[in-house]
Amino acid sequence: MVLNEWLDDAQLDAMAHLLRIRRTLYLEVYTRKGVVLDRSAPQIFAMYWNYYEGDKSKVKWDEGVMNYVQGIPHRYLSCWENQDYIYFVLHLPKERHWVAVEVDIDNWEIIVYDFDIGGTAEEAMKSYLKSCNELFANLIRASGYFPYNNYVHPVELGDHSQLLPIHYRQVTSEVAPQTKSR
């Protein structure tokens, strides 16, 4: 890292990898059950999702995407089974800005930690998260690991009327300390 320079993709991936190792080795410290994704995972998911033609509720995820969900031990990527949270960073290209994201599976909520809240308009944030709302709902259902989740369960019982998108909220500046300068 260089003083007064922005982090690049490789540095973000290295930090995520170190977090995954620590979560694996120090279970007593990291008591919340969750998986930390690579920086590129949400982008890969979204790319696959966006290129799928037809009814998105019937997406059949390819093996590469399902490997993320099933876990990749040599990269310390945990299987999503029995996890409560999914963590990742999301790049906001227009703003040239990164945000931290937590998917709370039980509460069916995407929580955004933005350390520059004033830098992204509400409508822009909704636009960036639109694919995540439906995409993660679909991936969670497709995994088969959460059949008793209150949002997945009705769909698994045959009510295919709608798998509800995961709603999102942005934490306040009291929770996410704000940057002092750009």
C-alpha cells in the first residue's frame, strides 16, 4: 500500500483472502457464520445473470458459479450451507468507489456500508443493487442449502408465484465512519 493512494483490485482480493483464512483458523473470534467472497464473485454472478435469457426465476447456474456456493477449500471460500451472512465488496463504477456489503440471509436483507454516503445518490445505489436483490435471492434458493428459510420455503413447497427480492438498506454514518477526503 502507498500513502495517499487508492486500494486496487489485487489489494482488495488479498484482504478478502486474509479475512477468509482468519475466519477459518479463528472460529472463536468470528462467531457470526458467514462467507467472504472474492472481489470478482458478485461481478461474475451478475454477468451470468444479465446474459441469461428468459424467466430469471428458472436460471440454471453453471458449474463455475455453483463452485462459489459449494465452497472452494484451497481458496478458503466456505460452502454457503449453514451460513447466515455473505460478505463482499461492490464497485460503483460511476463514482469510482467501493462499498462493503453484507447479505443477511435470515432477515432477507442486503446491508450496505458506504464510507462516503454523500458520494452516491439513492437512485444510483438502488440501480447498482438491483441485480443483487434478485440475483442473491435466486442463488440462495438454487443452492438448496436454505429450504427452511421463511423466504425460500414457500417457493420450495411449490408456490412459484414469486421469490421475493432481497430488500436493502444503507447504514447510517454513525455505523459507517465517513471518509475525510477524496
